[in-house]
Amino acid sequence: MLPFVVREVVGRRIAVARAVGEKDTRWGIPLPQWADARGRVRAAMLARARAHETITYAELAQAVSDTGFRPRSWALMALLGEVCRDEDPVHGVWTASLVVRKDTGMPGDGYFGYAEREGFDVSDRSAFWREHVQRVWNAYSD
């Protein structure tokens, strides 16, 4: 029997990946399932962009509920990051601007930390976010 390693505690179960053959998974999820989940996250985000709406981390997690990823988990953030890396250059916007916390209606600290590291002034977080979410909506308007 091959050894297993814990990758993330998800809800009441533990996602595991084989230590050997780990290349076949991402965050304990088989690559075909990961690719499918990435497609569903992308579709959910772009539907919201076209509707000029935001989406919560919880709603993103629900879109990929078969993975067991929780809202704001590192695994969900990795999935979101892949979608954004693929999608952002297409329109020159930050699609992550659409993803917000349910309690604040704004992105989490990681979003603003990334923007700051990229050289943006985020001293007025609300104004910064509103400008960038509007850019996303404009880019995906029909």
C-alpha cells in the first residue's frame, strides 16, 4: 500500500493524495476533476461578469462542491488563481475583482495584498475595488 499524505481538511473529510504519483493531483483532486472544476469556476465568474454581478467565495465553493473545497480555502484560492491567470490577459482586467466575501461584499485581504505588491495604491480599498470590478463588467458587456 502506498503512503498517503493529508492535503487539506475539507468539511468532515480529509482530502488525501498519494505521496507517490502526486503529480496526478492538485490539492488532492485528480487532474481531470480539477480541470472540470476550473471550468465551472470560470463559467460562474464569467456569467456574473456579463450580468454585472459579483460572486461570493461561498458561491464559488458551491460551484465545485464535489471537490469539498471550503470558501476561502487555499485550494479554492489556487483554483481561482488558475482561472484568473488564464482569463485576465484576454481582456486586461482582474476577474478576481468579482469574488467577494459574503459578510463585507468586498474581496478578501489577499486581493488587496496582491494589488499592493503589484504597485497599486489600495489606501482606499473600496474605491480601488469598485474601479476594478467596473472594468471587469465593462470588459464582459455584450
